[in-house]
Amino acid sequence: MPLEKKHVVCSMCDQACSLEAHVRDGRLEKLSGYADQLMMPNVRCCKPVLASEWYYNENRLLYPLKRTGERGGGQWTRISWEQAMDEIAEKLRQVVDKHGPEAFACSTSEHNTQVGSGMTRRFMNLLGSPNYISGVSLCMGNTAAVNSMTCGGYPFPDYEQTRCMVFFGHNLRPNSWAGEYYRLKAARARGAKLIVLDPRKSHCAKMADIHLQLRAGTDAAMSLGWINVIIEEELYNKKFVSRWCVGFDELKQRARQYPLDRVSQITGVPAGQIRDAAIMYATNTPAIIPWTCATDQQVNSTSALRCQGILRALTNSLNVPGGDVMVDPNEMIISESELELHERLPQEKKDLQLGAKDYPVMTYWGQQALNEPRRKVWGHSYRNLMKGMYMAHPPAVFKAMREGVPYPVRAFFSIANNTLMCYSNQQGIFEAVKNLDLFVVNDLFMTPTAQLADYVLPGDCFLERPVLYNFQEWISTYLSVEKAIEPPGECRDVYYFWHELAVRMGMEAHFPWKNLEELYQYRISGTGLTWEALSKNLPLLTAPAPPLTAGAMKLTLKLFAGMGLLPLLRNGMTSMLRQHQKTREFFEHRGMKRMARLFRDYFVLSPYPHKKRGFATPSGKVELYSSVMESIGCDPLPYWNEIYPPDENPAEEKYPLRLFVGLREDGYFISAGRHVKKLRKHNPEPRAMLHTQTAREKGINEGDWIYVETDWGRIKMKAQLSEDIQKDLVGVRHGWWKPEMPQGTPELCGAWDYSDGVLLNDDPVFFDPEQGLPDLRGARKCRVMPIFSSL
């Protein structure tokens, strides 16, 4: 058969790069770069190069499995999907009848499923459970939740027009966040400044104009120092602050508590360098502060993230071309937030959400003050940006599983999410899932988490499903792609799972779509197009630019289809931000002036959206002093808090080093990819980075096996010696397990030997006070030792 080329959206990391699948006889031959890429044309990292080895892998789950022996015993029997869904529905019904719907919880991975978040929350809300959790509580979702309390949303960085970029620990590389890496390279080539704040001499730090090698976890203090410099030296944009901000005087008083000498003492960076960086940022605007997981994972995370939003506002780098821009929802598409039906979850069930009163920021209670502003600005009270809103506190959910307080959680689903290894306190999660009446895993491989389940259901990959995706509502542009290949065996997409369960639980009327194609047809009904036409001809569907209405866009798209212009339009869509004029020029060249006018700004991130309706905050402005934070009993201004002053740490003598966990490495993403032999050849073993001098003092050489130990647990790593890390810091790679090791307890494929979650407990002293997320970046103490010396 002839070769077919199909557009797909990669989910092998969270960049969602567009790729072209080369398919022959229904089988993938290779993935190549795609010219219509949203972020950067023709980008491809090492992961999709190895897609065939990844997904045509001998370890791929192909059929539903049911546990037959003890939990974790590795004894399974193959069953049909029908039997699996019948039994799961019956057992879930028993849990709900006995303990209430809140006794059901679920954890998902948004980037893996691409299509499942709306249906997961829809099912849970209709059932009556508020206890949804996700890995985005530690990675971008919490960023969106905190930023919403400052400016009502979470802005998207305009690399293409910016004059300055600030990276808080963000370390882009050709094989890690590749699409964004090449946007960085293009901005640098254009002359944009780069400031990097990172305790490591990272890849990006070596590219920077200024590198502030701050003490790990002190980002909030550094940012407050910048704010103080910008205010005291009158570098802020007085017009924007006066018209569009509230709380400036209170912020000014708080910032005065962070003069340069104090910030220098906290961060370890010379005062002059701090001032130079703040001035470079404030005088090279518009500037961007792109997302980074570094400030998502600190004990002062909320304040660090609040500071980033404040810095954008002070310098008028918010909602301007070249800055960080918030976009309106795409009115032509029914969003996942609308599909989730949060309004159907009764208030008395929302009030039962686990951990909400202790750590409110990401919960229903914490976000409720934003419901009315969101309705006024966007027409919808619930907008689940990055899926970081309205979720329970993960440690509280696992505690309820273990201890039954404040009430029991007895049923748990893990959807494309290696739950055991993606939250802190791995031992606590292990004890929690052992106590369940029903534990269901949907995944592609038999992960350590799946090995503990009652039922394991085979999931699909991004090549095997159609996709309608807009980065969890971060932007208004949707990527629309058709299925490239059929899934192997009896692998199914996550919508199939929720649909089949919903039918058996009496919710069929709320899940009327038989498959994803029907669901997408419903979602795009406002465009006037069929899903087939959209997925084949319009790979990037953007929101209409003001003042173009959804009705006008619908008419326009019908005109495209009627004139046979959709394929031609596709040829003009090589980049949302750089090539948008091609479409306009196409119509101008043909004398179609009306059409050209309609698409004048069709692909541009629309600047200044706040000027029409204000910001989606209670005041309608950027809240430097957050009324939302104040309403839930949190400090309305950012601050810096040291867990243990250096001379008062009780663990200092035994554990003299600082732990820096959660590090990603090329080729892998979180805990995925260890079954791919060519990736393992490049990074065969888990590694911990130590400063060369620190290692030598302890008798450790490059490649030695060592223990990394905290007062909670210890793991084995290979030593990686470097001059690029601070002397008292230990950098631990995240998500390590070995599929070739024995499955089931006690080994769990090496999860107890190598996973960084073993090192972390749920001691609230290490939680961010507002979000409740655990510190991964320098607050915990540890030690290292050669393995041979400790035997």
C-alpha cells in the first residue's frame, strides 16, 4: 500500500509538538517534524525518533488483566473489557453505597491521555466525588491556580516578540522541551536578553546574559528583592500600575523588607548581581517569565509564583505583544471545563474535598471567590486552566486511604499516571493502596503502580487516537488531528473507559457520544465543520480575533469549505505567531478584501484583552494584594520563610547536604521510557549529581554506586561528578524504575531502590503553606555515601 502521512500531536512530554506520522499498511514507519507546528516548525526530539520501539514494545499491555492472588503478588488472569467493566462498576457501586461517593478518588496524567480530563471530572462530578488529584499539583497546574489569584488566569509567553526572558530554573535542551528550546534560540538570535536563576550551571545558564546561581529554593526571596529594586528605583510602569493594579502601597511596604543585602544573605548571590538582573529585566520590556516546574516545587512556591505575576504587572509585561499574554476561551469550541460539569457537584460534596481547609489554593474552596469574576469575563464560572483547579490535596487523599480520616477512601483509579512514584511519600502511598477495596489502573505498561492494582486496563498512545487539544485551555488555539494507526490488541482510549463505566453506573444520558469522534463533533459544532473536515484540513483552529464573532467565524469557515479553500488555508498555517500573514495575503492577492480583513489578526495572540472586560479577579484588576488569598486565610502578599535557619537545623550534623529531587533527563519523561532500550543505552542507570569536591571528600568517584539518604529513606544512585552544581547540593534524577527487574512486591521493578519518592515524607513542615505541595528543591537535608563503605 502507498505511504500515508498523518498529522499527530505528541504526548511523549508536555510540549505537545506536532509531528507527521509516516504510516504504511496500518503500521508506523517513522515520525518526522511537521511544518504546521504551533510552536516551532519541523521540531523533533529523540523521543519520537524512537516511537516504534516505544509503542511496539514487547512490554506493552494489550489486554485487560484481573488480579487473582494477593495484591502485588504478580498473579493475573486475562479477561474481556466487558467483564472488567461489569466488575469494576459493581465494586464501585458497593463502595459508594457503603461510604458515599466521596470514598472514590482518581489520579490522572493530562499529557498522557490528551483527551480524558474532561470526562474524568465529568464522571466524578456526576457521581458526587470531589476527590480528584493529578500530578499537575506539582507541575504547572498549581502555577495556573496561583496566577489566577493575581491576574485571573495564567498567561502564555510570547517568545517571538519579547525583549527579555527570565528562567527560574527552566533548563530547555534539544531533547527536553524541544519546541520551547528552539523558540528560545530564535529569540536569542533576535537579540532578546536571557536571565537565568538556577543553583546549577545548567545548559540555559551557560547561554544567559546573567546567571544568578542562587541557593536552591530561595526564588521567592530573590523575586521580592527584584520587586523592591524596581519600585525603589521607579522602574515600574506607573500608568499600568495606576490603572490596572490594586494593592501597590501594601506591596511596596512588604518589598521594603527585602533590601539587597538581606536578599543577598538569603540567596547567596552578590547584591550587585541581583540589582543588575532586576534592572535588565525592568528596562528590557516587554519581557516574559515562562513556566518552570522549579518554582512549582518549593516550600515557598505560592509566594514565588505570586511574585512572578507581580513582576509582569509592574513592568507592563502582561497582556502585551512580547510579554506574557492571557487569551480568552475559544467560543467556537465547547471546552473541557464546560464538559467537566463542576456546577453539577453539590456544594455539600465540594465542602468534603480532602485537604481543602488546610491547603486551599487549588481546591473548590480556594477558587470559589473567582467563580463570579470568571463568569463576568469569560461567561463561565469554572475555568480549569492546566487542570490545576478544584482538586483535592494529594497527601490528604492518601491519608484517607490509609487511616480513614476524616472519612475513608476505598476506591481509587490511576489513569495513565504512575501514582506510586509521582507524589511524595512513596511508602505512604504504598500503604494506602494496599488498604483499598477497588484499585484500577489504566496505562500502557505494567508500571510499579499497575503491579499493585486489582484491574489493569490497556491504554492507547497519541498515535492511536484522534485529538482536539489546546494545552489544557492555556491557549485558544486547538490542535485537531485524526487517528494515525489503530491501537494494538485490545488497547482503548480513556474516553472508552469512562463511557463504558458511565453506562453501567446509570449516567448514559450524560455520555451520549459512542467514541471520541462523536464527542469532538459535539465540541466543534459551533464551527459549522465536520470533525473529518477539521482534522484533515485545519490542523490549527484558532479563536476568532476581536471583533470577529463566533457567528462570523462559522460563516467564514463555511465559505472556506464551499470554495474548496480549506487545504489552501492549511498551507498558510505554518506557525500561529510568525506566519499568520500568509493567510491574509492569500486573500488579498485574490482581491478578497473582506476575507482578508476578517483574518487580519487571526493567528496573533490578541493583546490587551483586559481593556475590554477587565481581569477575572474580584476587583477586575491585577491584585498585587490578593483579596482571594485573604478570603481563604492566607497572606495576601508574597513573603519568604526559612524552614530551618542554617544554625538551627536539627539534622545538620547527620545530614549536611541539601536534597534537590525531581530532575528530568534527556530521553525520559517523568517515570516513562525506561523500557526503551536505545534510551537506556544513553542513560542506563539512575544518577545523582554531586559537586566534584564534595564527592572526592567522601571518597566517591565518577560512576560509583552511592546511597542518597534522608531521615525518611534511602535509594541507590550512580554518582555523576560535576563542577556545575553547588557544593552542598545533591541533584537526584526523577522517576527511576527498571522494567527488567522482578514485578510485584517486594521489588516492584526497583521502585524501592531508585525512586526519589522514597526520600520524601509528608511532614507538613516541608509543605508550601497555601498549596500543601512538598518541597523538592533544597529545603530537605540528606547525605551521600559510597555503598561499599556502608555495608
